[in-house]
Amino acid sequence: MKICPADISALRAPDVLQDYCRAALGAGKNIGRLTFYPCPYGSHTRPKLETTEKDGCGVAMCRACNRGGTVYDIAAAVEGIDPRKDFARCVQTVADAVGYTLTDTGTENAPKKSHRRRKGAFSARRGISAPLAEQTPAEKPLELLETEEEAAALDAVRRLAARPDLQARFAVMLNLPPWIIQSHTDIQECACRGLLGVDERERLLYVYTSCPADGEPVRVLGVKTRNPQGVNPRFLMRGRKSALWGIDATEYASMVIVTEGESDALAVRAAVESEFERWLTDEPETYPENALPAVVAKPDAGTFRESWAHALWGKSVVLLADGDEAGQKGAEATAEALKKAGVRMVKKWTPAEGKKDARAALDPARPWLLMRDIIARMTDI
């Protein structure tokens, strides 16, 4: 079934998302300016699927399980189908629920060419007004792995998803709660935030991904292998460092936390999700709009490309620097690149004395305390 691009865009409107959620999920709950619906992904006792507007589109995110997306992602969850493989069915489902008549693409007036808005770090950002001199320059296409390497990387993610014992082992090794490891093995739901896998030697893999437009498969940019402590070289990267780990998650975020390494990003994501779950449960009336920050990772302290800085234009950025000299120098160089690209609000957080990095500062039993510490002690840079 071929869908008219104009219909796809029209059904992304915020009011369509609200109408679909009411029709498919039931009456929502208004808290301040926000509306929450029952989550189609989990069995939460309270409505936690937040709906809002971003760049003229309706978007939703569950503050308990951190899943969501456009109206098509929500429809896919309700119907139990794959939003990429069954995208046309998602569109039809939404149209039927809200009473929208899809265009007959066989007529003369059907659009013959569409210009899709590409999703992710290398797309033009709508809804941001700035002088021409401040606009992001033309960016080079992402460099993808070869087909066989890409398939092997995604197989590694599925391998880890099927091994709870390895998930638990990596959680202990990295001082993380096990659920954050497991969540990053869901290719369809978590590719925008970076994936985790395991190779045949049972080494943890950080899989760098790109999430294209709706209906297209996840693509793999590179794989970073973590060797056991004391083994040199400790990290090996296959594929070019063409993006930050988890960069696509920043599209709808107003604040972005940049960590030095992927394991720190996992620690901070555990802290972010735990803190906002507590906030939403205990004090929903004070929950701020668009409050959940995105978390991305640099592959190492000294690497930060100009294109990555432009991808964060228009957002508030918090740099998490390791306590050593390399971490501090890397944070200063990254801040300089961000400010040069027009990112005006840049702050830095360094772990308390005696802690090497964010992961070391995390208490897996009380992960929200790390998020509170970041907010309380971040400073201008």
C-alpha cells in the first residue's frame, strides 16, 4: 500500500495525536499544561504517556519506560506491529481512528515527489529561527558499515537480548542496574539511544546506529568493543566515528547531557529515568514540560567533531567530564567546539573527589541521586 506523503505529514499533527490517544487508549489525565494517557507499552498503574508538541508535530513519551515517538509509533504499540515494517498499516490505523480519509495515490493530483524530513543528528531542524550565518552547514552523509558487518552487529544485539546472564554480568562489571543493560538491546525501541550487543567471545559491544525516516530500517555506523580490564588495547572501533552514541535521541530534547564514553551514558540514563519516574509519581503537578534530557556519549575524551556540535545547536548542553586531566581537557575542547557552533548554554559537571567518572558516582540501588548531583553541582564552562 502506497501512502501519500502529504497524508503522513498531516497525521503527525499534535491534535491528531490527541484524538488517536483518546480513541485508542481512553480518556487522558491533565496535569498542568500536559496530558497523560495509559501507556501502550507497559502495565503501569497510572497514565504516564506524556503527549506534547515539537516542531509542529505531536510526540509522546512514557515517563516510566521511556518509550514513545510519533502517533505512528503509538499506533504500532497498540496494534502490536512493527512501526517500520508495517508503516503503511500504522498510517491506516491512525487515519481510521481519527476519521481521516487517505488520499488515493492513483489519482492525477497525488504528489509525484516527496521531500522527506530526515530524522536524527544530521537533519535540518525545523522550528528554530536563526540568522543565515548561524545555520548548520551542509553535512556529509553518514558512513555505514558494509551489509554483512551491519547484519553481524544487529545479531550481536539480539544475542545479548537473549542472555539475561550476560546482562547481569555486564551490569555488575559496569556498576549499573541490570534493567538499563536490557533496555539497550531492543533494536526497534532503543536504536535512537544506541544499542548494546555481545560478540562470540562474550565481550560487550557498543553499537552506533542511525534511525532513518519512518518505515526505514535501523542502520549501523560502527561498533566499539570493550575488552576486559587490563587487556590492551582496551577498546577497538569498527566503522568511522561519524556520530555520537545515541544522537538520534536528542531530536525532541531541549537539554542534552554529553558523557565521556558509553558506559557513563548508561549510568546517566539510569539516573535520569529513575529521577523522573520518582518525580512524575510523587509530584506530578510540578513536572516541567520537556524536562527529560537526552544522553549521548563521545567515544573518548579527546574526540569531538564539528558536525556533532552543529547537531546540538539550539539546545542546552551539560558536559560530564572525568576527574582526570584528560577528561578536563576534553571537556574544555568540547565546550569550545559547541560555543563556536552557536550552542550558547554549555555547563560542566565533574564527579566528586574520589570518584573517577559518572559511572563510579552512580549508586545502582538509588540511581536518581546521580541526576540530582548533576543538577546541583553543574557549573558554567
